[in-house]
Amino acid sequence: GENVEQHPSTLSVQEGDSAVIKCTYSDSASNYFPWYKQELGKRPQLIIDIRSNVGEKKDQRIAVTLNKTAKHFSLHITETQPEDSAVYFCAASNTGNQFYFGTGTSLTVIP
Amino acid sequence: NAGVTQTPKFQVLKTGQSMTLQCAQDMNHNSMYWYRQDPGMGLRLIYYSASEGTTDKGEVPNGYNVSRLNKREFSLRLESAAPSQTSVYFCASSKDPAKQPQHFGDGTRLSIL
């Protein structure tokens, strides 16, 4: 099956700086890569996603890049704000009906 | 439009007791999922249902059973609860997992003493 690795497990940045979270996957058949944000005690919520036919996608301060050859994808958050503090999960999916999640990155934005 | 609704939100059980976690979605999604979330281990898939009438094991199915009652509802049953099953359980659904994300419920916090 698929194996998704996520790094780093914890990340602290100063407010206004950028944050980058990286994930690698093992199954070259994976073709859909969502990112979720989970605030303490809340449900995971989708923040951005990318499909395998696209190399980069942006939504305001958030961007995701995908390198299919190297089998890795990254989440970029620019101009971080305290409300960006949360746990972020990457995931990979193929046509097999399953999502495979990374183990999460706890992001702290220091005011 | 409530999305994915899970009941109960909290539950405390004694070892050996049984219970069923309920999940319902109103988005006409085909696929439904049950995950458990433990500290430092992310989300681990217990069971999933690709469509009404089908269920399949995920990464950690031992000690659990599921029922896809209809397109809307997908329940998770613990037949004989064990302390190792203390966790937060999330139900999720997706219209097309190859192209579209999952939508999660609010979770059930389950403690087994």
C-alpha cells in the first residue's frame, strides 16, 4: 500500500515568516493530494488540494507544489499569522478509494 | 446542510462493554470512512465503504465492525471494548476519493476504562 511521510513533526515560526511542510509518498499511482488543517479539539478541514496533472496551486497565502518524479509535495504558508497555528496533515489518494495520511505537523506561529 | 454528523460526541465505557458509533452524511457522497486518531500517529483508517452495500478493511480493523446501512449512514461497532481502543474517532465521506477531498465529522471522544 501507499506510505506517506511528513516532515517536520513540529515547526515554530515568527509571525510574518513563511512555513514549509513536506510530504513524500511511495505509490506512483497516487494522483490526488489534499492538505488538512486541524485546530485543537476540532475536525480536520481541507485547506488546499492538488491533482497529479498540476505542479503548483495557490490560494491567497497558501500554496502547494507537487513533484511527481520525486514523489513529494509541499505546503507553503506565507506571511504566517497566529491563527495559522494548528496541526497540518498531508494525504495521498489513488483510485483505490483510500486516503493515506501523514502523521501531522504541529505549527506554532509566535506573535 | 449539516455535512457529516457523528453521535455521540463523548463516551466512557468499561472494558468488555459494546457500543456503536453512528455517522450520517447529507451530501449524497458515495464513499464513507472511519478513522481513529491517537497522539503522534495521525489518522489511521479502520474501515471504509466505497459505496452502499460494500465495506472494506483499512489499516487497523481488528476489534471493530462496520455497517453501511444505506447511502447516508455508516456505523462503527466495538463488540468488546478494550483500553487500547481509547481514541478519538472520526467519520468522513467523499463523493469521489480519486478527485475530491473527504469531509469530516466532529469526532467521538471515546475512553475505555
